[in-house]
Amino acid sequence: MSVISIILVLIVAFLAGMDGILDEFQFHQPLVACTLIGLVTGNLTAGIILGGSLQMIALGWANIGAAVAPDAALASVASAIILALGGKGKAGVSDAIAIAVPLAVAGLFLTMLVRTVSVGLVHGADAEAEKGNIAGMQMFHFIALALQGLRIAIPAGLILAIGADRVSSVLNAMPAWLSAGMAIGGGMVVAVGYAIVINMMATNEVWPFFFIGFALAAVSSLTLIAMGMIGLAIAFIYLNLSKQGGSGNGGGGAGSGDPIGDILNDY
């Protein structure tokens, strides 16, 4: 890997670490992080495939209260780098996915470490606020944000320092039962993550669209792009009907704003 590629990978890793807290530009999302690393390392296709697979796993990961979700940023960046260094292309995606889940869990330690250090930075920012020093407050905020970036950039640098040969030897040394087991486990995590998302969005209004999507995917040869366009069109139709309200077929009264609900209630 060239020096320019290494620098670009570290920049992507730093941005992914920061955006894990900012949650603004989505650099920490697996699809974005893996794609960018694949782009700068010359493995764009494999990076997109890896990112899409990891994105399905990370769909159900969310910080709820004091419970911290697995680190999607570290899992994405590290697995994409390992994929690039391993030189297996699309054939090595399954190995990278198998490694990503343990990396995500291990990343919790770094997350908690940085957040613990940030407590002291918050007190420093509070002290500057009492003095009315805006520049001092900003300094502590930038330091805390930089620590979040280094939380991903430093492990990424360490993986790059190991070298492609060692990474390949480690991947090749994995016994078949271990790699296959981890791949199966990763697939189960995908199903669980997707089920969590469905459970959060499960309402009487959404279920019909959910089953329509599965039916169209099963009985047609439509591509994902075509399915996405159909879903987008249905969403616009539903939003427009919701704005108009509607009373269904039963008497012309004012609707609830949910056209499907109004129709079901009339029957």
C-alpha cells in the first residue's frame, strides 16, 4: 500500500471516529467507511460489498441509555483495512465480516476509555465557561473530538503497520470451523439487527408495505434499484394521501390523517 493510500486511510478512520459522536456526515456508518477505504486502497467493489453486509449487521446497534452499542466505526474501518491488506478482494469479504463483529465488541473498551477521559475535559470546559472564555471552551471541545477520531485512527495505523503478509497469514491460519462459525454468527447478527429495526417500526400502517415488498421481491426479477424506486413512489403516495386526510368509504367525515387506518376502520 502506498504512502498516499495510508494517509487517506488514516484520514477516513479519523473522520469515522469523530462522526461516531457527531453523527452528522455518517462517516462512521459501515457502508460509507468501507466504501471510502475501498476507494483509497483500490478495492472499491469489495469495500462496497463489505460495507453493505456490515450495514445490515449494524442496523440494530444503537446507544440506549447507559447501554453502549458495539463500535460500528472500528469494525468497519478495521475490517476494510484487513480486507485490503489481505488482497483477497471479494473472496475475502466473508473473512472480514467474521472479524468485524469481535472487533466491534472490542471497540467498546476504547469507547468507554475515551468517554472516561472526556469527563475531565467537560470539567475543564465548565471552568472556562465560568470565566467566560469561549476560546477555552472550544479548545476542550476540539480535544474531546480529536480523541474520538484517534480512537479509530490509532488502531487503523497499528493494523497498517502489521503489514499485508502478517494479516494474510493470520487469516489463512484460521481453521475452517472457526471462520465458518464466525461467518454463521455474523449472519445471525444480521437477522437479529434487522429484526430489531422491524420491531421498532412495526405498526398497523407499515405492515402492509412490508409484506408488499417481500412479495414483489419473491415473484419478480426486479433489481434493488427498481425495488427502491417502487418503495420511494409508494412513500410519496402515502405522504400525499396523509396530507389530504380522507374518510375512507364510510360517510364522508374527517379522516384521522392516516388513509390506510381510515379504510381499515371503516370495515
